[in-house]
Amino acid sequence: MLAALRDPALDAAFGTGVVRFHHDFAERDDLQLDHLADLAPRVPNPWVFANVAQHSPLDGRGCEVPVDCTRVADFLRELPTSDTSIRVYNLERIAEYTDLAREIEPLVRDLVGEREGGLSAINLGLFAASPRSVTPAHPDRHHNLLLQLRGRKQIWLEEDLVSRDHHVRVLDYLRCPPAGVSSLPSARTFVLEPGDGVYIPPYTFHWTEVFEDPGLAFSIGFSTPATTDDSQAHEFDLRLRRLHVRPRPVPARSWRGRTKAQLGAWALQRSARKVERRVSVSASPGGQS
């Protein structure tokens, strides 16, 4: 189904660059809007994000105006006029998609191979959006295969993935995603039609705009031990950034990267313990209300 995952160009771009490919998922019955609308009421609420459509790539993620989640099915059926954006995650954990996940997982595992420590997890998602909706600029911490299923949209993908400026830009975004970005990085752009897909490496800023018809896309996000280490290393660099330091990016699997990851994990555990102590104190008799 995803023969494109065996494309030498995708294999060569893995982890380092953007590449466009073709897929045959657009005609699957279980990836149609009607099926998603029927499924939506049975999806756990934490896995569904529904908001009023955004219209600027500079907007923040996480500051969207939410819509009534009990009406997600209606919004999906009325997508041409509902002015909404809806994201559904964790499809691999829903009974209707377990067979699809079983088909996809070995293909992604073959793509990754032994690089970055091998495949550790996949996450399947569906993104539906009204005409002219914009997905604001943001980076993801994991690898992503984004497949266009319905409608046309334009996607922009950051070109600079290795410089210190890129690294600092990512850190400044991760400090406060709802603040969005103050400016857009230099980017390549593609028009995606049903049957088109694009590979997006971790931490690549990207943003999209749907054209005149509703858009539906399928996302195959996947992680490796290296992306987990890199995420923890970014947590350490975030603390340096708060001290107005411009930390250097380092390879996740290098000794410097592993050291940063260990320090980042320690910092996260320390923060979690502080939160637990505050909760314990406030919950105890005589604690602060």
C-alpha cells in the first residue's frame, strides 16, 4: 500500500530532508470524511482537537478557539461551511483501524531499519479542515509522513534544518507554542493533491493552507530512540535558552547528545517532583487553598 516507503529518494532523505512521494490511500473507505464523522462520537475526547479554523501561519498552536466537541460529527459533515479544523489522533488504538496499523507498522519499520535505534512507536492521525484553513507554522518532535486524501492544499517546509539559528528558533517555539512564530523561515513549497504525500523530518517547521474545497489528510507519525533522546536534549537546551544562551544543536546519538538527553530527563524528573510536592502540600490539612 505504501510502496513509496521503498523509494530510494525517501530512504536517502530520512532524518535529513523533505521529500515528496505518491500513495494509494485516498480511496480507502475507512479514511473518508463520512466514516470519520460516524466514528467521531466513539473516539475518546482527549484524542480529538476541534477548533475554529485559523487563517494565519503566524498564529499559535494551542491558542485556537475550541468548538463544542460533542458536535464534531456535525462539523465534519458540514466541513465546507463550518469553518473548523479537526484533528483525531491515536487511530492505531481504535478497533476500526487496528488492521490498518498492522499493515503500516512493518513498512515504516523497514524504512527506518537500524537507523536511530530502529522504530519505537507509530501514531496515526486524521486532519480535516474547512476551505482556506491554515495550519500555523510549527515543528513536530517526531518523523512524519503526511498523506493528502481529499482536497488540495499548499504546504511549506523549512529548508534550514541544521544551523544554530534553526535550533534556537525551535527552542523559542517550544518555550511557548501558543505564542506562534514572529516570522516564517525560508521554506520549500508543494501543492498536495489526493494521492500526494510528503516526508517531514523531526523539528522541521511546516505550515499549510487548504484551497477551495475541504481538506482531509492522514498522518503517520513515528518515533525512534533517537527522537526520544533528542526530545529530552531539547528540554535541557530549553533551560539554557531561558538563561539567554544560544545552545548548539548536536546529533542525538553522539555522546554530547546522550549527555544532553540525560540532563534533560533529570530536569524533567526534578520538575515533576516539585509539582508533586506542591500538590501534596496544597492537599494536606492546613495546606494552601
